[in-house]
Amino acid sequence: MTTVHHAPAGTPAHPDSGHPGHAVSEPAVIGAASGLLGQYRAASDEAFLATPTRTLLASGVRTRVPQDGRPLPRRVTETLAEASRGGAELPLVIGAVAFDHDSRAELAVPDRVRTAGALRDDPLIALPAPAADRVDWQVRPVPAPEAYGAGVAEAVERLRAGELSKVVLARTLELTADRPLDLPAVLQRLARRDPGGYTFALPAGEGRTLIGASPELLLSRRGTAVLANPLAGSVPRSADLGEDVRRAAALLESPKDLHEHAVVVDAIRAALAPYCRTLDVPARPTLVRTAAMWHLATTISGELAEPAVGALELATALHPTPAVCGTPTGLARRVIGEVEPFDRGLYTGMVGWQDASGDGEWVVTIRCAEAEGRTLRVYAGAGVVDRSRPEDELAETSAKFRTFLDAAGVPR
């Protein structure tokens, strides 16, 4: 039986703050993490992932996780076991999983993995990133802003009618440059802007690259210790210090955002409870900041009842959370399919890694884009509840776009 503890308000919101078993896994050698960042070359068989515990640069493909009808965690476990039997030393799987995790996963066991400590612990990460080139961009919003606002208004009507409690509606910007994209430079700017987050550049199939900097840990497992760090409820940062502090304080007291956040926390608590002997859930959220946004955040920690359960199995039990989909999940998925005029693909899925012992980290795939040749498709979404206003959700998605647009050098 799971024992649920409600930790006091003010519990650290950072995913590995003060939590046993989630310390930095690699020594913090000066220049090691930033060196791996600098060695990323955007090859079709190369993957980069930086988290608050480690930095990974993988190259080559030893074997791919097959796309078949078996549950994804089973496919990953069996692929890792086969790699071990084939002579791979300490194999791990790395890559991306789609929003609909039963339909698509771009996961592989690399030939080689180089590791270092966390980027945030490397003093050289404070050095400036290369400046963005002057690029002429063609930008096409999908849907158009007014159509997105109409979709939010329609969703609010359905929420107020009691059809569902929350739905997350996304929009995209399709950008075309006048020259090939310099993805390693974009990755540098993403990582150096928010070195304490989760920065990634991963093969997305058919010559595409999934690249971004997510603030949100879905699930990590180390031994029997598990951690989730849901974010829901957001407000854009301000360049004015006083206004920035005011916005952060208002977010902590916003009934709309606190309700949106509570829905996500309750769903994650319910999903993790069957797997955990103990579960610690703070009574109130705290704040996480990125360069562009303030977010309400809750750090949920637990101890597994069955040590054989791996990180990806836990992550798929949580995914999709109400933070990226809505609740009830089935109804929210249906509304998303009816309102959003595009396939989310890997957006709002998860990116991460898992080793043969079951340890791993899986991150919510937000603040990202899919890149191919001279094109980018950038994504952003907002949680819609019955108190939402279309103009507010449009402003929130616009602010979330800036994380990637600034890194790509797209002018304001």
C-alpha cells in the first residue's frame, strides 16, 4: 500500500535538489560538459542530451528499438538485453517518443556514448554562445492566431458545460530560412541560455532533427528512487526586475493557474501510487524560472515497491499528463484532434535515456522544433481551463515560442 506524504510548501522544485540518489552522476570536470556540447555535429546518427545530472553525446547506431505491436517498455528492455548479450558494455537507449507513444518512437542503442557532468556545473558554460547569423525567415503560423483563439474559445465552452476539466491546445510556426540551418549553433544558444534545464538534439527520422530545451522532467528513476517534476501554470518573464517579481508572486496566487497545476499533480500522484511504497507530494507548488517563463512546479518523489520497474515503464504510465494533454485524457485527446490542424508527432512526447538496469530520465518534449534542411517547425501550447481567455493563451504560446525563436535568431 502506498503511503502518500504531503511535504510542506516550499519544498525545492528543482528535480534533483536535495534528493538522495539524484546527485550529479558524473564528476564535474571543468570543460567536460561544455566540450561535449561543442562536439555535437548534427549528424543523422548523433544524439545530444543534457540534464541536471549529466551530459550525454551518443554516436552511431548499434541497434534500433523496433516499431511493432509490443508495449514500448518491453521493446526497450528486450533491445537492451539483446545488446548486452551481443557484447555491448553498459548499453543504454536514447531518443524520442511521440505524443502517441504507441504509434512512434525514435529510439536506439548507440555505438558509443560519451558522458560528463551537468552543464550547469561546468563554469565554461557561462561563456557566450556563437551569435546567430543574419537570416531571412519566412514565417507561417499554423493555425493562424485568430483561428487558435477561436479554438480556445470553443474549448472553454465545452469546459464550462462540464464535458472535461482541462485541455492543452498547441499551435506551430513553420519557418523557412534562406540558407541551411546551423543546428549546433542553435543548440549552443539553447544550452547556454538555460544550462540548468534539459537540452536535446536527437534524430527524428527521415533526415529530421528534434531540438529544444525543455524545463520539465517527466520521470527519473535511480535504483528504487523515482522523481517527477510537473510544470503547469505559466507566465512570461519581464525584463524589468520589479515587474518580473510581481508576475512571479501573482502566479503563486493565481486561482486559474493553481487549479490547472493541481489537476496535473493529482493525475501524477494517482499514476505513480500503484508503483510506489512511499510518495512525497508537496502541499503547494513552488516556482521554476527559465529565461522566458515562470512556471508553477511540484517535485514529487517516491520509493518503488518493485525494483524491477524501469524508468520508461513509469514514464509511459504517466504520459500524457494533463500538463500536455488534459483531463480526462481520452476526451482531451479527442478535443485536441478536433481543434489542432496538425499532427503533434514528437512534440509533447518525451525524450530521454534508459540503461539495462532500468535507471533513466525522461523529459517532456516542449520548447522545441523539428528541423530539416532550411525549415523549422516550432511548437508551443497552453493549458485551457474554464477560466481561460483566448487572448491570454495566445500570449502565453507566443512567449513560449521565444525560447526557441531567440536561439534560432528569429527577430522579435
